[in-house]
Amino acid sequence: MVQILNSRSNRKRLEVLRAAAGEFRRRGFGGTGMREIAAAMGVQPGALYYYFKSKEEILYFVQDWSLDRMLEAARQVVRGPAPVRLRTLIVAQMRCMLDELGGSAAHMEFTALPPAMLAKIVAKRDRYERTMRRVVEDGMRTGAFRRGDAKLATLAILGAINWSIRWYRPGGDRTVDEIANAFADLLVRGLANRGSRITNRGRKK
């Protein structure tokens, strides 16, 4: 998906995606129609139908694109200390959600998708969750993280990250990078084994 979006012929689709993400954030998915998305782009509604048939298709595209970005980040952190890898995943996910998608509520409203689309997105979300859980499990196994329920810890991390789109507003007091790094520090330190001191880069001292 990322490679497709980088092609010249599909850049307009990404523009539509970002405009839709902004409207979903402001109005919610239920309160947003193709007319509002078109107005945000300064085009007639009919122009959008060349790229997407419905707002549900846009919602699917938002989900699919962001999950591909997150899974790509996960593929880049297959080696190294678990705290470093987990921190990288947290920062990458928050940058995707808050910066590239403008804090879009679409990330939480995926259940509004039609069944066939929803099944594909749920499969990718589960795949990403399993990837993060393996990092947490690795940290527990090596002693970098306190031993416990890795699945529960992963769900807690993802819940904290996902909820950020409910309160985040572009142009606030803190930049996306500042928020992402602060979250990463808090969440990684929360798992840290008491016998280890974790720096802001996730490495043990």
C-alpha cells in the first residue's frame, strides 16, 4: 500500500485521505459525508467519486494505509534490545496517527466498515498487536521488563496510544514528536524491570 501511494497516479488519493481524516476528527465518522470531505479539499463532491465510491471506502483506506505504515515500522525493529524496539514502535504509531492522519478518529471507528472490509482490517490489527506482544514477551524473557501478562501489557499500551486521538488537537502546546516521545518514555518505563534503569532511548544503564 505504501509503495502504491508513492506513485504519482495515487497521490490524489492520499490528499483525499488526509482531508477525510481531518473531517472525521472534527465531526466524527457518523457526522461526516462526502460533501464535507469535498468542502475541506475545495472541490465538488462529484470529484471525490473518481477516487472513492463512499466514505466507508475512505475509512477502509485510512485504516489500511495506517496499518501498513505501522507494520512496516515493526519490520524495521526485529533486532535489538526489547525496550528500544518497543519505544520505536510506540513513537512510529503515534506519529502515524497524530501527525500523518492529524489525530483522525477514523482509527477508532473501524467497526463502521462493511463486514468484508472489516474482516481485512481486523486481521491486520491483530497482526500488529501480535508483533508488539512479541516485543513485550522478549523483554520479559530477557529481564528488561518485569514478568507478567504480555498480552494484557500490550493491550494497555495500545489502549493508551489509541485514546490519544480523542484529546489530541493539531497546533497544541506540544508537537507530535514531543507527545510521542513522552508516551514512549512513560510506557516503556512502566514495564521496566526494577533492576534496570531505562534511559529515554530505551537502553539499560
